[in-house]
Amino acid sequence: MIASIPANGHIAIPELTAVPPSAAVTDAALIAAAIAGKESAFRELFRRHTPHLLQFVARVLGRSGMDAEDVVQDTWLRAYPALVTFRNESSFSTWLCSVGLRAALDSMRRGKRHDAGELFDEETHFTPPPAEDRLDMESAIGRLAPGYRMVLILHDVEGFTHEEIAMQLGIAPGTSKAQLFKARRVMRALLTGKEKT
Amino acid sequence: MTHDENEIELTPEERMMLAALPREVPHGDLLEERVVRALRSEGYFGVSPRARNRAVGIALRVAAAVALFAGGVATGRFLMVPSEAQTASGSAPSTIRASDTSRPASSSSIPVKRRETVVAEREMWL
């Protein structure tokens, strides 16, 4: 986009002081400083990425009763020692969410004593709500079974591919596709109040 | 499951609803402090002042224990090993002898009674 030049010929230059100093520092620089043990760099990294991580984790946990902040803490405790393995092949936010996803999965398995993979085997039987009680999207996602919910969030909200989801969750790409199909069908029923669309 | 079922598509309305979902939620300062404290307790971000004070305290105690031990060993050696003159004359321990240096008398001039007292004291120490 080309900015239009005002009639008086003076171009308004935004004040540099308005830009927060932290915004100029890249994630890579912060990560390097945090690895070197600089606490302030870690804090900046934390403040920059935790809002998204917390939202992601809370959504993945749904109504499981697990505390999203506990899982976020666990995520950072896992992520900090593993920062040296981050290679900038994906965005730091995506990498952090994958760590958060594993922490959330572990938390749910501990809480409900699920075996590995059990989350993705269960078939959900539900009664759709009456048409007058249609749910909004957030509530509908929260009511999905854990396996459906995770795949739907990763694919439709976070934009992961089926191959990436399969790698993250330790399932086959075909399983991811099947789960997404079922998740979308249930979600649609919850949104519209009709069992079949 | 058929191919078509795998290809289920979202409606434009559903896509809009998904896109409108919030991507971030604010977190409290307490969470940040919790995480930083937990990382510190696992030994990251350098040594905490409390841990440093504890380490200094332990180092001082170890140094004091070593000094006491070394002093005890030195004192014991000083008391136990008789000097050549003492060996030759079979006289009292060096401490006694040292305390007697102000006296002009030689070791052979120590009265027999006092020498017996010194020997008895030495045996008591052993």
C-alpha cells in the first residue's frame, strides 16, 4: 500500500517513542538472552507469548476442570530448558503451543487416568440441545470430547495441518482427519441444535 | 468412513465464527512470578540471594571445622613428639619444658618429685 502525501507535502512520521522498546527485540534475541540466564529476557518472552498460550491451553482443556494456569506454568517449566532445541523452523508461538499441548494432554491423562491414545478412541454420544438453546462457538468447542476438541482447535483455530497434528498427538494423519470430521459434525449440531446437518 | 466424510467443509458462517474467536487472554502478574520462582528454584537464572547466603554459611562452617581440626592435629603433634633434648634426657613434655625456660636450671636439675608429676600428667594425656 502506498501512503498518500498530504497537500502541504509534510509526511507525518510516527513518533518512535510511541513504540514499546520491547517490540523492537526479536523473539530470537530474547530466546538467546534467556538461554544465557537473563531473567529479564525470559520475562519479556513470557509476557509476549503467555496470553496466546493461556487462551490455547484453556480452550484445549475445555471443561475438563484442569487449571489452565497450572498447565501454562508446567508448559514454561518444560519450555525453558528446551529453548536450546528451538531452531526457528516454526514461529516461537507455534512451538510453545506444541509444548503446551503436551502439558495439557499429560494433565488430562493424570486427572482422568486416561491411557495414551484413549483420548482419541472414544466415540461421543450426545443429545443436541434444543434449537432455542443453541450454543456459541466457544461453548460448543468446550463441550466436545477431548479428542475431537484438540483436533478441531489445532486444525480450525490454530491452523495446523493434519500431518502436524498427527505428529503432535502421536496419532496417524488419517485419525486426525476422521476426528476432525466427527468434531465438525458434533460442533455443527451443537451450534444449530440439529443432530444432522 | 467415506472420502466425502473426510472432506466435510465448514460453512462460511462457521469459518467466520471460528475466526472471531479470541486468540489471547490476559494473564495476571501472579502467574509470571509463579513461573519465574519455579524456574529459580530449579536453578535457572543464576543463584538466588538466599541460596548464595546458605552456600556462604556452609563454606564458613566447613572452613572453621577444617581450621579446628588442623589446630588440633598441630597441637597434638607438638605435644606428642618430644624434642631431641627431651628424648636424650627423658624429661617432661615440651610445654612443661617451655614454661620452665625462665628458670636457669637444666633438665637434669629438675627435682625428682616434679619430674614424676610431669610423667604422670603425660600418661594421663595419652
